[in-house]
Amino acid sequence: MLAFSEFFYLVHAGQGRWMIKHRITDESAGSIIRNGPDFDLFDDHGRQVGRFDSVEHALGGLYATA
């Protein structure tokens, strides 16, 4: 099983918000926003990729789009 933390890291961007950065290049990969019990994932262009039940699942969704 992949550990998506090998590819991405999170930067706190306010209450319930995180910026996602590529671990190797340090470039923006998207963002995650808490939405109730779920997490909305946005790509680096601000388009919503999906809603996930955990941050790890959201990172997996981002990895799948790359």
C-alpha cells in the first residue's frame, strides 16, 4: 500500500484548510478543506476533485489524478 505522505505534505492554511505541496519539488499540488465530517479536495487550479472521508483518502485521490 502506498503512503501518500511520501509524495505530498500538508501546510496548515487556517482552520480546517491545508495546502498540499509536492514533497520533491515543493510546488503546490492542491488544497484540502474540511467540510463537516468530510474533506473536499481541490487541484492546484482550484477545481474540486472530490469529497473524501479522510485526508489520506483525499491525497490518494490527488495521486490518482496525476
